[in-house]
Amino acid sequence: MEKAKGNELTPRGAPKKGALHIAIARKKFVGSQGSLTALRDISLRIRPGEFVCIVGGSGCGKTTLLRILAGLETQYEGSVFLDGRRIAGPDRNRGMVFQEHRLLPWLTVRENVAFGLSRLSPAERSGKVQHYLDLVGLRSFERQYPHQLSGGMSQRVAIARALAGRPEVLLLDEPFASLDALTRIRMQAELLQVWQAERSTVVLVTHDIEEAVYLADQVVVMSPQPGTIRNVLSVDLSRPRERTNHQFNRIRRAVLDELLAHALA
Ligand SMILES: Nc1ncnc2c1ncn2[C@@H]1O[C@H](COP(=O)(O)OP(=O)(O)OP(=O)(O)O)[C@@H](O)[C@H]1O
Ligand SMILES: [Mg+2]
């Protein structure tokens, strides 16, 4: 057996980038109606290449947390580090898919996916755009404009755009919420394939417990007012996961119990 060089803790072939160290003491929003503590004592370490899902009721601060990780929200007490460097603003190393798709309406589907790839040659850019449009099943819509698409299709374009940037950290805020059940299951499987191929760290917010247990290495359960981490559950199941499997359902039940425990407290 070969002796590991460099970082002894990183197994050979494992991703070395994309480690998040989150230590948010408090995130407040101050408005004319007073102040609201959206997040308190959020402490989390995410390993390079890990897939983390965040679940929790509406208003418990999931989007706020993702926006902090994306560098879009910088006014808070505490710090967040990516590979030892403090996150101080948005960066192409972190790609975000928002709760609402946010495509640029004056650009076609193809141009939206190509947006942000200007550093590539035209041939490379074209190949990449085709690849990711194929992946989300929208190649034949490449010349359409966002207003000509359904909500779910727009969301798939937004996912293709984020993936095309090949970020070290992919942040997804309820990316599949507007998709029909079958497309959602297909996109979940495809996201896993992309993740396994690209080895990026993924943080995905969802309301769907089954989705979280299907995708994640770790499920972070949040509770509201103020948003805190209630528990972190490991999903120690090999992939691809079988949704009808006994172990799968046991973990799904455990996540649900955590959510209910707060709601019924
Ligand atoms: N820009 C803002 N100004 C003031 N308050 C805000 C702002 N953004 C979020 N909040 C408040 O912070 C809290 C957390 O909001 P956030 O959007 O992070 O919740 P969420 O968990 O993503 O909810 P949902 O599941 O409905 O998307 C809420 O009480 C919300 O009203
Ligand atoms: Mg949200």
C-alpha cells in the first residue's frame, strides 16, 4: 500500500476542496418593525465532497443560511470558512440555485446556461452547455426564452447553469420543489450522478424528507424562532438507495420525529 502524501486525513482520490466550517453565532434582520433573529448558534462542519441536506419548517432560516454560504449575506455575528478562507462575498467557486429560478429573461435557455462561462473558448463553452442541457432534458429548448418555459423547466435551466460552472460548493434552495413527481425523482438521480462525477460539496435545502434521505450523507434538521440546528442525522446507506428499504424508512421516520418533536413541543 502506498503511503498517502500531503494531507494524511484525505483518502486517495477523495475531494480535497470544498470544506465548510460554519460558526454563526447570530444573524439578525433589522427593520422598521424591530429586529428578528433569523439564525442562532449554527455550528457545522461539512467535509469536502459531502452531500448535506437541510430540512425544517418555513421561516426557520434555511435560505438565510444558504445565502450566507453563498456570500450574499455578510452581515452576521460569526464566521464561515471555505477551505480555511473566510467567505466574504459571492464567488464562482460557489454556485447557487435559488428558490425561484432567476433566469435572465432577455437571454435564451442556451445563453442563460452559458452565462458565467466566458473564460472558456467558444467550442468548450458550447460543448459544456449542450452537456448540461442534455442532463436536464432541455436540449431541444435551447433557443427558447424563459417566458416560454414552465416553472419546472425554468428551474431545470437554473440547475444546468449552476452545474455548468462546476463549483466546488453547490448550494441548492429547494431546487426540485416545482417539478412533477417523476421529473423530481429523475433529477434527484441525475444530481447524484453529477455529484459523484464532479465530487463537489453539495448543500441542498428541501421540505421533502424522502428527498433528503435519498440524497444526503448528513441531514441537518432545523427548528424555527430563532433558526437553530435541532439535530444532524447521518444517512449511512450505500447508493443508489432504495426508497422502500426498511433502513431507509427508519431514517426517514427519525427525521420526521425530529421535526415533529419541535412542532409538538
Ligand atoms: N431580507 C429579510 N429581511 C427581513 N427579514 C427576513 C429577510 N429574509 C428573511 N427574513 C426572515 O428571516 C426568517 C428566516 O427566513 P428564511 O427565508 O431564511 O426562511 P426559510 O427557512 O428559507 O423559509 P421557507 O421554507 O419558507 O423558504 C423569517 O422569519 C423571515 O421573515
Ligand atoms: Mg427558503
